[in-house]
Amino acid sequence: QGQLEESGPGLVQPSHTLSLSCAVSSGSVSDAAYYWSWIRQTPGRGLEWIGYFHSSGSTSSNPSLRSRVSMAIDTSKNQFSLRLSSVTAADSAIYFCAREEVTTSLFDLWGQGAQVTVSS
Amino acid sequence: SYVLTQPPSVSVDPGETASLTCGGQDIGSKSVHWYQQRPGQAPVVVISHQGYRPSGIPERFSNSQSGNTATLTVSGVEAGDEADYYCQVWENARVIFGGGTKLTVL
């Protein structure tokens, strides 16, 4: 089935950029059958879709975050990444990377989640 | 924007049937997926729109949808089914999750 694993700083200062990576074991980020996605979760907002990046270069993101989000894949490391700029305390959340089937929009594989806190 | 509405909590006795609903405009015409999340863990697929259940998910979990309601049915509820359950659709070029239902086994 494979595995996804998030990594990155657990603490980010306000107004700075949050950066996370997701390592993919078993399978390739070049596989056109999948979108490589990011989702976050907070007690107040529940599960919130951030966006995806596809090996073709296509990308899509939540309109509420679009102006601050950038995503990419690194085929040499078989991983994908998220950058969220100008963060505030409202961006404190558990961030999940996930694999989404292109044809069904099913998130069939998730990372374990990374807690990110925005604080000075 | 499209909204999925789930009751915050559902409680059932062991062995009973739990019906977890997900409301949305014309959801019966959309592909609805369901996820289970236990405390401290990531969500996992419990059943896809097409009825796919990953290995380890028993046939006691089934799905249906019609009109403005999609339903996840858990038959013969067991203590191990206690978790949060989320519905999810793809709508207007974005992914939408419901707010989640906490299933409590009494």
C-alpha cells in the first residue's frame, strides 16, 4: 500500500512561511494516476483541503488559501512539498499529506500528520 | 459554496445499527467517500463511493445516497467502531469535507 511521511518545522513564526515535505515510499510521485495533496485539521474547522499538485504540473488549491499556497513535487527525492506564506495563528493545525486518486477523488493514502504551531 | 452537514454525534448500543448521515444539495448525484479517524491518527478510507472497502474494513460498513442525503451504515456496531467519521465530495473544482460525526458505542 505504501506510506507517506510528513516532515518540517513544528513551530513557525507569524508572518513567516510554513514549509512541509512529504516523502513517498512505495510508488512514485510521477504516477499520473494520483494527485499529491495537502489537508489540514483543526478542532474548530475540521478537515480542510489545501490543494494538490500533479506530475503533469497541474495544480489546484482551496480558494481561501490560494494566494498563499505553493506546492511542488521533487521526482529525484520522490517527495512533494507545501509552502504556505504569511502565516498567522489561524494556520496552526495538523497538516496531512495524502494521495488522491485522479479518477475518483478518493484519498486512499494519508501521512500520519504533522502538528504545526504558529507562534512567536 | 457547497456545504456538507453531518450530525456532531451518534450513539448506539453494541450490536445495533448506526446510520451516519451527510447532507448536501443534490448529494445523491455526487461521488461521496467516507473516512474513519481514531484519536491521534490520520483518517483512513472506510468506504468509497463505489463501495470499495480497504482490507481490514468489515462488510458491516455500507453506503447509500439519494436526494440530499448520503448515509454510512454500520451494522452490528462493535466497540472498535468508535471513531470520528467524515464524508467527502469533489465539487466545483475543490474538495469538501463534512464536519464529522463522532460515533459513540454505549
